[in-house]
Amino acid sequence: MLSPDPGSFRDPASRVVLDGPRVLRLLDLRGLEAWRALARTDFFTSAVADRRLIETAESNDVPPGSAGALEHPRLPFISYPYEWTFAMLKDAALLQLDLLRDALSAGVTIKDATPYNIQFVEGRPMFIDIGSFEAYQPGEPWMGYRQFTRQFLFPLMLRSWIGVPFQPWLRGAMEGPTPAQMAQLLGSRKRFHMGALLHVRLQARVEARMAGRSVRDGLKTAGFSAQLIQANVRKLRSLVASLEWAHGDDGWSDYGSCEHVARDRAAKGEFLKSAIERTHPRRVLDLGANDGHFSGIAAAAGADVIAVDYDEAVLDDLYRRSEGSSLAVVLTDLANPSPAQGWAGTERSSVADRAHPDLVIAYGLIHHLIYHASIPPREVVRWLRTFDCQVVVEFVSPADEMVGKLIGNKRAHELHPNRDEADFRGLVEEVFDILDETNLSSGTRALFALRPR
Amino acid sequence: MTTATGFDDALEEEQMIFGYLDPGSGSMILQVVIGGAAGIAVAAKALRQKYQLRRGKYPLPDGEEPAESIEDTSLPSES
């Protein structure tokens, strides 16, 4: 039974469908021709070998109505650009440009430039949309330039030049800022920077002036060429490479050195290892992963791990250390996780719908949800139950030093009831069986291993 | 000036060539500028074509008026 991937429908020449565990890409005649032009090149062979491009083989299972079918390996986890850190989007942007440069040298172009065509596999970006490649027609400009600026370049500029995180923008407006919006956001910043002048301000002005006009033939007869695109790509690459985000020790970067963290870390690791030995999980969801210490334990045990946190600085560091591992990094606030959205509300699925864990780690998390995000304890426990798998969770009592910090200026009557350990145990036993438990040396924290009832 | 029919034809052709993504006319023109030295020859030729069209150097098909700006500088032989 073929089921169309709800995120793959914009290109009529190529559409991804799922056939049980198999991932197929169905092609029309034009798509098949484009694939064969790509498959003939050395560029394709070397990019697949370098793991910059997803493995692709022509399939004999061509369903009626399609001219051809390709088969790809199924990726462990799909993430979206609004769940990526700065370094991830930057690496993806550089991959997009490098692939275009190399493809053009082989007579092939990439007809779009969206980060949704890139996924992270073993800590490195990989281009997954084979349908984006087609033979380069002499005289054509780079069709993806505008999209590249909106979905890669401007978001990176937002963080690097203005100090504003790009994720909320990409989550709210998935096409990214328009050149005119980016010019407004820049204001008088980078007034004399050539990259800001050309890609932001000039693009905004030319776009407004040329709206709705046809320029294709004019550019073609004027001699537009692949060499001109490559010159643009070289300059853009240099600009992207120059964009940096120097995050300090704000947020939770220094969490690992906190006294209670260092004291309890070994015991929490051992408790997690016991849970892993009990469940042999193929996929682990680490909620509030921070520096990835416990994600690393699960990955070392052979699981694919999804490390979720809302702190971009710690996840940026974790991503940089994740190359070669089975660890996927997801930046999202668990009090407001990535929703299902896009066309028909199904184009991009919620982070919960993509996770499918066999084991959930919720260390150092639920007291933040209860005391900081004001989620009632019962809601938190029921939410953990929705993952429908075993959970290892750290309970933090109201007497804990960290809880005092999280409460801040709130008064006791402004907090939800059922916050002590006896209450928590009662809430848990409504929907879970407690398989294992232990008190941590602090005396204010305890670990529970839970199995859904 | 293009007729309504001519405009529709041009749109249809553009969609066929460009596929599903709107590259933006201004952003395409801009690529000539950001190409630096590599774009100078293209820009010069485009401007020369625009100038020649305005001077009436290229015969236009019946009923077609000269292009008004750089974006309509396709040679009649290719239209």
C-alpha cells in the first residue's frame, strides 16, 4: 500500500511515497529524464560516496501512472530547519552551495534551494531530494537563488548580525523572510557590507521594481551562463562561511558543572543503563538533553537517539560533537513543541509524531515544566504517557535548591497542587507501573523507571 | 506591451520551463550584478540589446511593440 509523504507534493515531476518500510520516489517522464541525466555523472557517484547525497537506486516497482521509481534508504529521523541550531543551518547552506557548484561542473543544476531538502544523518548534512537535480539548460539563471536567500542566508544573518534566533521565524513563516522584510530587520546595520547591500537591500528594490515581469529570454540572449552562477555561488559561499554566532555561557551551557548535576550524574547514568538493558530500545527520545551526556549513553548502547532541548547554545555544541554518532539534535521548547503545520496542517508533522521512541529519558525536565512553564503535574505525567513506551524520569521535590530558583517570584498559591513525591507517585501509578526507583544523594531528587499500564 | 493572450502564453511557457518554484524576476536580474566580473559581459550585452531595441535596430514581428526595458529584450528570432 503506497502512502504519499505529506511533505512531498510541490514538484509535479517527483513525489515521495512510503511503501511500508520502503521509501520510493515516483517520477513523471520529465523527472525520469532528469534522474538519468544525474545518474550518468561522476558528480552523483562521488557525492553519494561522500554521504553528501542520499543513496538512490532505480526501482523496478513502477506503479501505474508513473514513468519511473527510485528507492532511498529510510532515514532514522526527519527534522525541520526551525528545529536546527545555527551551526546546522550554516552547514546545510554550505552543502547546498557546494552541491550546486559541483553539479554545474557536471552539466546538472539544482532547481530549488530549500533546507527541507537536507537532513542530518550521523551528525552531518545530507541532501535527500534527488528530484531537485536536472540537466542545466544553457542561458538559465539559478532558479533557487531567491529561495536560498530567504531560507538559508537571511535566517543566518538574523542570528549572526542581529542576534535574533531564526527558528521562530522559520516556524511561523516557513518560506523565510522576504528581501523587503530582511531589509527592514537589518535597519541601518551593515550599511556598507557588500553582502547586505546586494542580497538584501538591492534584491528588495529590484524585486519590487520587476514584480510580474518576464526576464528569462533577456538573460538568455545576453549570455547568462553556468559560469556566472558558479561565480555567484563562490561569493555566496564566502559570505555564508563568514557568518558566525558566538554564543557564550548564557542559558544552560554551564549546566554540567552545576554541583547537583555533577553529584548525581553517575547514578543517573547507571539507572539509565539498567533501563536500556531491560528494554533494548532501538530509538531513545532524550527530553531536555542539555549537553547530551545521557543521549551519549543511549547511543553507545546502539540506539538511535533524538536529543531535544530548547537551549540553542548547548545543542549547537552538541551538534558539533555529534559527527559519526547516531544522535539527532532537535531544538524545540517542550512546553510548546513543533506542531503539525504547512499545507492542510500535515505538510510538516509534529515532533511527537516523528519521534516513535522505545524509551524516553526525562531527566532534569519535569520540574521545569511544572514550576517554570506552570504545567500541572498531572498533565506532565499524562504527557509522558502519550509516548506509549517506558520512561525514566527524575522527580525533583519542592525542597530542592533548583526548584527555589525556578519558583522565583511566584507565591505558593500561584503554583499547581500535587507537587511532592507522594503526589507524584500517585499520579504516575494512574497510568504507569513503577519498575524501578532510586533516591539520589541530594535527598531531594529521585529516579523512576516507568512502564505504561 | 503584450496582449492578454500573449501574457498567458508566456506564463504557461515559464511554468513549463521553471517548474514549481517562482524564482522572482528581480532576483534573476540581480544574479547578473552579484556575479561581479563574470556578470559584466552579460549586463553589457543586455543593456546593448535594450538600447538597440529602443533604436529599432531589430525588426519586430507583426503587431509586437518594442520592449520597454531590460526584462523584455529577447531577440525576435527566439520568441
